[in-house]
Amino acid sequence: MSKYAWCLVVTMFYGISAVAQNYEAKVDSIMSLMTLQEKIGQTVMYGGSWDQTGPIVGVDNGKYIIEGNMGAMLNAMSVKGTRDLQKLAVEESRLGIPLLFGYDVIHGHRTIFPINLGLSASWDLKMIEESSRIAAEEASAEGLHWTFAPMVDVSREPRWGRISEGAGEDVYLSSEIAKAYVRGFQGDDLSLPNTILACAKHYVAYGAAQAGRDYHTVNMGEGELRNVYLPPFKATVDAGVETFMSAFNELNGVPTSGNKFTLRDILRDEWNFKGFVVSDYTSINEMIPHGFAKDSTDAARIGMNSGVDMDMMGHVYRKHLKTLVEEGKVSEDYINDACRRILLAKFKLGLFDNPYRYIDEERENTTKYKPEFLAKAREIAAASSVLLQNNNNALPIDKNIKSIAFIGPLVKDEYDILGNWAAKGDRNGKAVSVFEGASEYLKPNQILYAKGCDILKEDESGFNEAISISKQADEIVLVMGEGHHMSGEAASRTNLKIPGIQPRLIQKIREANPNKKITLVLMNGRPLNLSEEIKTVDAILEVWFPGTMGGAATADLLFGTVNPSGKLTVTFPRNVGQVPIYYNMKNTGRPIPENNPNEDYKSNYIDVPNTPLFVFGHGLSYTKFAYADLKLSTHQMTFSNTITASVEITNTGNYDGYEIVQLYIRDKVGSVTRPVKELKGFEKIFLKKGESKVVTFTISVDTLKFYNSEMKYTVEPGEFEIAIAPSSDFKFKHIFTLN
Ligand code: NOJ
């Protein structure tokens, strides 16, 4: 059979117009031409190689492509690179099946947005969708068809570096955000050249790694799995996500890349997921050190039988699946299913109509860093920042101030500011530092600068200069935090303090300036222990790693052009010993009594309170919002009606601003214990100063469902407490009953 065989066969059978309609039949026609090894080839993904000028074909990759032993590639992009590779696949392999190019486009491709934990703090689904839409525009213009995002792992583990990649600790919010990412990446029509496949990862429970150590063991009951860790994945299926990635961790003794229960029983049978599952990077092979597979042949057998359709970088499918089928250890049906799903994705992308559809120099040259993308990145970075503390209205700063001392290793940084997984974001000069951002507001003679110290080095030689300029200035802005490599994959920490000698420098600056306003701008990828800093500085502005326009956005907030509106999606502990700490915990049989907090033999610590430093949902504004008492449409809910809860919110301060209004419910008694509160809705509203708005939430039986001890998704009659609040720190006062 000659190259482009699929074209001929498809056209022969269906004619051109019918071709556009029926992907399944087209896939069948192609598969009828494929050998078993060629079908296996579609389930194989390898990485692109690079030389100084960009991606190259590489000897091995070239060979595998021509043999029909590769269906997809990661880390190969650019119009030139993907064209060379695609040409080999389409023109030199026996059947000419196009390749799929995937890459980690996580929080932007060229234009980098805040890290995902930061994006989640915007609680702004429209903005999150826009960020992934822009990322898809830029990535697809460089030949990419597929992103390994969104990462939808719920995590309550700040030691785990990858908490930076998710949407925090809450189930409902993570699920809503997961859908927004999918909508942004995939759009409405995958065949358009500016939409890409999304990938829900890391399936599943990766965010619950023991002791926060990456890749570590996870043990949890099925109830917790279903109630907390699975819902965001299910949400992506509902949103039409095309691919899933299995994870590195084991779950209750079974690695998640060899877990038939999660991959076949839940994902395929319960959720009816039709797309394909890719392994994480060599995660199939890693079942050997896990002690779950004897050798790489065994790993390939388990991976495919359990439901992993594509092997990322492991070489085990290519090498072993054919023999395993011949020996009857893997059903050929599984290979056919996997191959069919992968080909279907290629059809949906339009690659069989035109394998070069994403390969267009003109688009590549004109798409990246478009001014409108940068403007969006600035807006989104500001919306993602969280004003944690603002004693005596230290912020905003009057731009007519005589002088400000900017101090810290991240003031002039244009590198770390992009955060981890910054895809092809330019770390050498494209990003706007906080210094540059502030320079839009201030004249050079108003700005003093000293680096003071490094993020990690124990070298105090810069302290004197920093202290000296701090004394000359009217106000001080410290820009400090973690390096970008201190969160993300394989970047777990046991210490949640601001790293290195930065905390010491903060103390020294306060000692030298007992009465001056000090603002701490923080860049970091996880909740930090700020117990000392809240006492030392006046204001703390959490900007995460805010991306390409991060410095400009930070300045917009510091000088009050934009009013902060972000709220935490993850709890900030008082110290690492409180971890895991999250708002929607269970109550225990011995909660601390409200009227007698010091009573003995209660579930407490003897050295710190149970409460965190900053709660889930916390975030200040330059204005104030007053919440009137909540009104329920009725206190009696039945299984067939819905009820509404509403509250009037008034902007009582001096600035216009956004407020994130949060609905919480507690199911008081259940056949299994229920969390002390659960987020069940939210709305971000804009109020001009003096303005009021009524926010209304509708509560239905679905709002109240959970998995019971028989793993039934159900709702139980009884009493429910309800509140609408500015954060998770409130006491319930209202009740409704369901019967
Ligand atoms: C390993 C990471 O866990 C995953 O998130 C990523 O998509 C792959 N490597 C590919 O880079």
C-alpha cells in the first residue's frame, strides 16, 4: 500500500462530502489497512530532540516514524520542526498517518499567565478560559495539537511542589475551573487550526502524596476518592475533554498507570469517556520499581490491560505489545480500541484532511505575544493576586510619594516571575519585572533599589546597602519569595518559610525602620508559613508567579489602578506541622468547644491554634463589602423543588471593586460524616462605591449529593446549614431541611 493510503481508501468508500461527516467509519477504513504493529505504533509517544537551532528529527525518531512505530511526539514544536517530522510520517511511512504533537502548555505558551494556583485565585472562569484560549492560539501556531493540561489534581498538601499547578484544595471550585480550561483549549470545534486537545491529568489522587513528597504513595478510602479527588476529572469529561493522563502514584497499592478500577471501571464504564488515555512520562515502566510489574514486558501488559492507550516515552508498548498479543496476554481488542481512539483524535483535529493544517509560518510569526494577549495577561495577573494583609491601609501607595525603596531578589527578576512550566515563555527579557512595572508609575528619582540577598544563598553582604536605602526612602516594598524551580514537579519542600535569608533581611529592615510602611510582595508556588512576616510588615500582596506581565500587574495593584480582588483557593497554615489543613475538614468527635476553647482532651494542638493563618477564600480589597443577612426562599426543601438563598452586598468603602461571593453548606448528619462546610457556589460581582447588589444562589438536590458508604451518589434528608460569606471563615446561622 502506498503513502496516503488512507486518503484513497477513505475517498473510495465514502466520497469527499461523506468523509467530513463520519469519523468512526473513516477510522475503521484506515485500521483495516494496518498491521498489528502499526496499530501499536499509534500508541507510542516519543520526545522531540533539539539542536541549537531548534527541533530536529533525530535518528531514532526518524526511524520509528518511517516504520509506523510512533503515533505522537512531545516537546517537538515550531513550524519548521513539526513540518520535517510530519513530512516523514505522511510521506515516508507506509500508511502516511499524521503525527500528533503534544506539549506542556500549562499556564500560557509564549504569553505566560500566572501559575495555575494563582489563576485559580481569580475565581474568574471567564478569565481562566481566556488564558487557555490564548495559550491554544499561540501553541497551535507553532505546530502543536495537544496540551498536557489542565492539571486538575485537588491538593491539600503545600509541601507538594505541584500544588502550584492546580486549582487548590476545593472540589467544587477545582471542577468549575477544570471545565473552563477545557473550553479554552478545545474551543467549540477541534478542526479549527487554533484549537488543541486538552488532557485531564494526573489521573488520579496524585495531589494526596504522602508527606507531600512527589510521586509518593497514596492511600485513601473510596469515599474520599469519589467525593474529593475524582470530581474535577469527571467535570472535564462532562466538558468534553479529549484525553486523560494516568499518574505516577500508586493508589491503595495499585499504581494509577496500571489501575483497572480507575481507568476502566470508573473512567470508561461509569463515565463513558470516549477519548484516549496517555501515560505520564515512563509511568508504565515505573510500575517495576513500584513492585507491581516484574519487568518491562509485564509493565506493558498491565498498562494496556488496565486501560492506558498511549505509552509516553516508555518504549514498552512498541517493544512488547505485539508479542503479548500473540501470546494471548493482551487482547487485540484493547490495541484496536486504543488505536481507534488515537486516530479519532487526529480526525477531529482535521489532520487527515490536511496533516500540515497547524503548520503555517505566517501564523507562527504573527501570533505570539500579540498586544491583546499581553493586555489580557496583565489584567489576569492582577485579578489572580491576593491581598493577604493590609494593616492601616498601607496599600495602595500614592504615586506622588517622594521615594520608595524596592528591595529583594525578585524586584528586577524577569526569569522566576514566569513560574514553573512556562512553556516557551521567554525568560530573557520579555517579562516585565516589578521594577519595570513600578517605573510606569514613578520617576527614576522616586525609586531606590537594592537586591539585598539571593533567594537561597546564605550571603548577607547585600544587607547593608538594602538597609541603607530603606532608611532613605519614605516607604519600602520588598519583593521576595521562592525561585520558580522551588515548586512544580519534583520540588517538594518540608519547610514552608520564605526561603534562605530573606526572612532575616525583612526583620533587619523593620528594625531599621520601626515606623515606616513596609509592603511584602510575594512570588511563590505554594502556601507559605508567614507567621513571622504578618507581624513584621504592614501589607502582604501574594502575586504567585504572575507571568509575562506580572510586574506591570503588580504595579497596577500597588498604586491602586486596579483594586485587588483575588481570594485564596488554598489554606495558608501557621506552620508546616498543621499540614494537611483545609477548610472543608471533618469535625472529629471532640471539636474545640466554641464557649470553652481551652477545654482539655479536645482535638487540638498544644502549641498553635487549629485555625490557619489565612483561610480558604480569604482576600482583601481596597474597599469594604458589607453582607446583609441571608434570605432563603423557604426553609423546607423537597426532593422535587429547589430553593434560593440570597444576600445583598454593598460596597461601603472608597473604591470600586470586585467581590467574590461564596456559598457554603453543611450537611449536619449523614450516613457517612460530612465536612464542616463545603463550597457550593460562588459569584464574582463588580460594585461601584456605594452600590449594592443582590446575589442569589439556587440550591437543588444535586447541590447536596455525595457518595455514601455504598458508593452511591445520593442525597439524604435532614438539616443543612447554609451561609453566603466573603471567605470560609464564618459561623453558620441559617438552616433548611430536606424531606
Ligand atoms: C511529567 C509530568 O508529570 C506531566 O505533568 C507532564 O505532562 C509530562 N511529564 C510531560 O512533560
